[in-house]
Amino acid sequence: MQKHKGFTHLVKATGYSIKGLKQAVTETAFQHELIMAVVLIPAAFWLGESAVEWALMIGSVLLVLIVELLNSAIESVVDRVGTEYHELSGRAKDLGSAAVTMALAIMTITWLLLIFA
């Protein structure tokens, strides 16, 4: 397999990223979080009072999307390995889900502190 370098590598990597985002948009959880992002990102500019607050609010929303992408990747790999139940497969999926929950908690705490503190 030929390794691409320079601009060709950048183009190929961007294509893979776009392909991954298209696949993510077909997943219900990502769709819900994307709708949330479409609402919250503009709201950050309205509710935040400085560039730092905007960055924290928007960054926390984007963190949720990033962690959901990683969770989906974990689920895909586990599903690829096999459909039969295995304790480690269940653990991997549960940990991925827990990571999403933690990212949502970070986002919620960030927004609440910036809005009400």
C-alpha cells in the first residue's frame, strides 16, 4: 500500500474525514447532538459576554460531538469483531457511552456556570 505525502495526504485525509462525518449523521444519537449544536452554538454568541466565554461554550458543545464520533467508532469496531455477546464488548460499548455522558456533563456545567455565575 502506497503512503501518500504532502498535499495528496491532506486531500485523502480530508476525504476520509468527510466520509466519517457523513456516516455519523446517519446515527440517531449524533443527529440529536448535532441539532443541539445547531441551537447552542449561535446561542453562545448571544449568551456569552466575551471571546473566552464563547470559546468555552462552543468548545464544550464540540467536545460532545467529538466524543460521540469516538463512541460510534468503538461501537463499529466491536460490532465488526462479532455479533455474539461478550463481556469485554459490552464493557467497551458501556465505556464509550459513559464518555459521551461525561462530555454532556462538562457541557452542561460549563453552560450553567457561564450563564448563572
